[in-house]
Amino acid sequence: MTFAATILTLYPEMFPGPLGVSLAGRALEQGTWSCNPVQIRDFATDRHRTVDDTPAGGGAGMVLKVDVLAAAVDHALVQQPDCPVLAMTPRGAPLTQDRIRALAAGPGVTILCGRFEGFDERIFETRAVEQVSLGDIILSGGEPAALAMLDACIRLLPGVMGAASSGTEESFEEGLLEYPHYTRPNEWEGRTIPEVLRSGDHAKIAAWRKQRSENDTRLRRPDLWERYGNARGRPASGVQREMKEPDQ
């Protein structure tokens, strides 16, 4: 089954962009996924193909018009009725690896990319459009965020990654940050690969990796650590004071 990606955008030339190379590009050529960028401007009804207007109540910038957005979304829903519609906006819920994995397991996704000051709110009141955010950052438009989200989905599609385990032993998959990696040379600028990784003892290596994942998550992402469940009753603000960087 092909994972179908429809992108509603004012800049369709941005797709597939970087998704046309490397693993995602090979998967696109093989038909594992499809990329269908749709020009939002095509759904404007005036001769100037207007897609935006000044914000009600005043203020700086422009807002994407709800009638044009609705026409574009309705078109996508006719083409892909079983695919969820996601709008990239900093006002949305942060994307998680769990949500990405759920999307990758489905038939595809329709992505609505914002520009200017964002969307007329009525598009979310009248259409089943899920608002999602790449993170607590502001981009010039939804397209870079859409590319990142699609990349996260595509790499999970069957056959895209060479080794199946490549998609499981990673940050966020188990609720923790991934353990650190090393490779040859064994010694570089006075720093050596941890001895346990050269021991050949797979049980000890697995235990070391688990401990490093837990320690690094405590130090670097106390929010993840609390969700992981091992910090019950301990405030996140105190984690970094209590922990020291683990020895290598």
C-alpha cells in the first residue's frame, strides 16, 4: 500500500524537496509513498487569485481566507477521504513519535501549510482539521514543518530503513533519549570508547545503554523523564541539580 501525502501549500515547488533524495527519495521512486503538492491559490475565486486578507479587529500581517482554505481541504478530502488532515501551526499540539508512528501506519496524510499570520479560525470549527506543531519555534511557513513530519513518517514505512531495529532503538521510541554511540578509532584525541562496549558482553552492553539513556534523559529532558514514570514525586526542576554526567 502506498502512503499518500497531499500537501496544500502556496509553494508546491518546495515538494518533495529534500524528500526526493536519500532513503525518502528512493522510497518515492519505488512507489512506497506518493507526493502530491496542491496549490492553495487554485481555489481562489477572484481574478487576482487572492488567498489572504487583513485580520478582523486590526493588526499586522495577513490571514489565510477561510473560503479558499475550505475549498482546498474539501478537494483533498474527496481525493483522500480516509487520510487525516493536519494543519501545521505553532498553536497546535506538539507532534510526538507516537503520533508519527500512528500516521505512518495509516493510508497517508493531508497537510495544510500556513503562511502569513496563520489561518482563519473557522476552518477548524467547520472542518476536521487537526492542528499540530513541530515545536516551540516560529517558521516562515508550514512547509519546512511539513517536510520534517513527512520525513519522520516515511522512514517508518516498511522497507524504507535497511534494518528494522533502526526504527526502534532511537530517542523517543521508548520514552527516553537514545544512548550515545561510538565507532572506530578506539582512541581519538585522548578519548577512548567505553570499555563495556568493547567487552563483547551483550548483556552488559544492553544494561549500559539503558542506564545511559535514563541518565541522559534525566539531565537533558526532565519533561520526558517525568512522563517516562521514573521520576514520580521528584520535581523536574531539581533533576539537574541531583544528577551528574555519568562516567564513560
